[in-house]
Amino acid sequence: MKLTIGERLFQVVNYTLLLVLASTMIAPLIHLLAVSFSSPIAADSKEVFLIPVEFTLATWQHILQNEVLWRAFGVTVFITVAGTFLSMLFTVLTAFPLSRKEFMLRRPVMLMMVITMIFNAPMIPFFLTVREVGLMDSIWSLIIPGLVSTFNMVIVRTFFMSIPKDIDDAARIDGCNEFRLLFQIYLQLSKPVLATISLFYAVGYWNTFKTAVLFLRNPDLWPLQMRLRAFFTSEEELAAVDLIMGDFDFNTTTLKAATIIFATIPIVIVYPYLQKYFVKGAVLGSLKE
Amino acid sequence: MAERADTLAGKKSNNQQLINSRLVKNIRKHWVLYLMILPGIIYYIIFKYIPLMGSVIAFQDYQIFKGILASPWVGFENFRFLYNYEDFHEVLRNTALIAFYQLIFQFPAPIILALLFNEIRILIVKKTVQSLFYLPHFLSWVVVGGIVFELLANQGIVNAIREMFGYAPILFMQEESYFRSIVVISGIWKEVGWGTIIYLAAITAINPSLYEAAVIDGANRFKQTLYITLPLMLPTITVLFLLNIGNFLELGFDQIYNLLTPMTYSVGDIIETYVYRAGVLQGQYSLTTAIGLFQSVIGFVLLWIFNRLARKSEQGLW
């Protein structure tokens, strides 16, 4: 197929535009990475772009020795692992009965759950409820109030419904009850979908912020995002990190840059491997709507 | 007449009994399914429905030690107060303005980007570009907010570039006039790539023979896009638009909270950040719940209006 001059011109412009825009998606992170490895003087005199200037490891040595940051990291790892597991368990247990024709309350229960996608729980009554339940200042407040995502549950249910019914009959002949049917057969068959949904949950837990703002007054329980926010907003928090500010191997600029990179690295590392699962999930969700 | 009504009622209760006995049988036979879904139902009741019903404290003078049952009812008093409350007007104006800008700039962005992606023919370039565009979606707003503050700081890279061209540095994050643009641009930066996925799926679903026919008729790429791709994307666009409009005033707490400073409250304080400060931190529970309820009602009314409009072309949500 021959392209006209106008079309060829458009192709050139389009490729250039998209490549430039795509590089702005990663450039800020590379820039901050460069800043975190630069000397504070270079960082503050606007010399650093994408390559470190006056290379130093001082900032990183300091960050990686920071116990407060590591504790927050530990909290985040815990809620990501425990939260993803519990969310998956609840999601699967809810989605399975809703995918079964023989479950008589399928329609009303499904409706009850889907309605909450349009009518969100408002912030203050939600806050008061969680407090009444006794989850204030508990690490579980980061997990339990947001345990099931209706969106994810609907995706899993749709997938369960697409599994051919012949399998059920075979299982029934083997004397399988519904628990075994779900855990030994359905879950084995839905591994790709379950992987995608777990990733959605895991990223959500890794980025947990709002629930921590609402429910955690005790800084010892803060997850990583909350700790970062504290670093960004008050210089004292950051200064508390470096007890000797007279030592000029790092300053707040390089420390902030390094903490941003610290919180982002895990996502950037796993992202290339998991990307296709994420995309699959987004498309699955769209089909339902 | 009365007799007939009686028999009708009798029939109804008969039906009810029939359903009940069928339900009992169903539970006996498939008790495992009922057991499985029980935790889910309890979760939805406690963390979704109780808070929804808890919105009634908007019509109360809620006192924490008395609880919902014993707190005095005040009717529309909280709403009447809001009507004359200067702070609320400012917050509502900020929310509506930012929501409007987002709708105009942020909503169409992934549609345009998806069309541009669709014109890339070299597969590896397409894959790479897409991967890069999807990445920011997975960063938290705390991180993105941190990035924005660092880049726009006095010693940040944006001011460094400005200085290279001889301009004086600007304190972007502290200036009221830049706040809303920063919100919209950072929102586009974070979500535009991810937003294309649904549209790209819609484009992939288009039957290639349509394009072949168009080529025979002499349509160039631009005309194909205009007369085939876009119209066939319209149902997807409509659905996403409706879902969007239903949450019109819900801008997302995380984004604004992480970009806001006390210097920019006058232009950037939105309903959610205000409700958090006045409600969660200062304990004005009833008043802030009234604000939340107001927000939900506006969202629902907008959804209802636009759904009616969309239904005229048979593309509504319901």
C-alpha cells in the first residue's frame, strides 16, 4: 500500500510525538535517580539532568540505614502479602456461588454487590463504621475495610461462568462437593485470571494511602506511602532522619529524590514481567461493562 | 372487588410460601454455596451498606458518645447551614471547576492517544511506547505528588530549564494560578496510557473488512479514522463517559491531597480534602456527611440526565 505525502508526514510526526511523550513517562524517574546519586551542591545548583553530577553514595547509605523507613517498608510488605491473600480468598469465595445457576439467591446478592459500585460508601460514615468496629490504629484497618473489590469479583465470576459445565458433571461423578470443586478444579483452571487479579490487589495494597490517612494515628504502623508523605511534607521529618545536617554529603533534595526511588523500585522492577497480566485484566474488566 | 383482592393477596402469600420452601430446599441441598458467600455478604453489609445508611447522620446533630440512635434529628438544618456557608461555596466551586477541566482535557486524552497508537505500524515501537505509557498508572499519588513537587521546586528541573532560557524561577506549587493546570496535567500524565487499553480493545474489535471497503472507495487513513474507527468507538466512549459523570464531583482524594499546600487551599481545596479536615480531623461529622450526601446526589442526578440523553441513541447504561 502506497502512502501519500500527507500520510507519510503524519507518520513521521506521530512517531516523533509518541516517542517524546513516552520518554516523559520515565524521564522524571531517571532524573530523580540521578539526583539521588549526586552531591547536594550539584543537586541544588540545577546541574543534574539525567546523569548524576559529582557522584556520591552518601544519600543512599543514609536512606538504607534509616530504620523508620525500613519499618514502614515492612508494614507495606506485610499488608501486601496478607492483604492480597485475604482479598483473593474472599473474592473467590464470593464469586463462585454467584457464578452457579443452582444458587438461588444469585441475582439479588449480585445486585446488592454491584450497586455498591455506583453508590460508594461516603467518607465520614465509613470512617465512623471502621472506628465502631474497633479497627482504629490497627494494621488490619489497611486490609479489612477494603477487602473485596467488586470490580475484581465480577471479573472472576465472569471467568468462572465461562468454564464448561461438563467439568462439573465429571466432578460430581467423582463425588466432589462444592468446596473441592472450587479449590481443586475451578481455581486450577483460572490461574491466569487469578494471577491478574492478585496483581491488581497487590499494587493496591502496595500503594495504600487513604486508609492509612483515615485510620492510623500511630506512626509506628504507617505504611511506606504514608511515611513518604511525611518525609515530603515536613523538613523536620526528613531532618530527623539525618541527625547531623552539618555533614553536607546529602541534603533534603537528594534525600527526597532517593525516597521516591526507594518506594518506586519494587514496582518498576516487577512491572516489565507482569505488564501483560495487568493489560489482560483491564480488558477483562471492560468486557463486563 | 374486595373478594378478588383477597384471593389475589392469598395467591401472593401462597407464592411467597412456595418461594420460601424452595429456598429452604435450595439451602439444604447447596449449603456449601451459602456458607461460601456468607463472609462476603457480611463484609458488604458492614463496610458498604452500614456506611451508606450511616449517611442519615446528615439529618442529625450527631454526637459521638450518643451514637446514631440517640443523636437528635435536625431535618435539613445542616443543608440550610451549608447554603449560607462561605467555605462550602469555595470548596464546591473548586471541585466543580477542577471536575470540569478534567472532563474537557483528561477524558478525551486517552481516546486521542489510542487513535495515535493505532497508527503505529512497527510492532516493537508500539509495544515499547505502550509499556512506557502504562507505567505511571502503577505509581501511587504520594510518589507522583513527590515527583511533581521535586520537578517544580525552586531548584527543580523545570526551573533549571527556565533559567537556561533566561527566565526567572517560579514557585509553581505555591502559586494559586498554576494549581488546577498542575492537577489536570499530572492526572493526564499518570492515567492517559492506562486509559487507552479499553479503547484499543474496542478498536481491535472492529471488522477489518470495513477498512478494506473504505480503501476501495478511496478513503485515506484520516477519513477511515473519522468515519469508521471513531463511530465504532462511540459506544465505549459513551459508557466510560457515563461512568465518569456519575462520579463527576469525586476527583480522587489521593491526588489533590498530595498536591495541595495551605498556600493553594483557595483554589485547590475540594470536597474530599475539606471533608477529611473538617470531618475526620475536627469532628464535624454531621456537617461533612451532609456535604458528602450532596456530592453523591449531584453525581446521581448528572448520571440520570446524561443516561437519558444517551438512551435516545440507545447507548445508555440502563
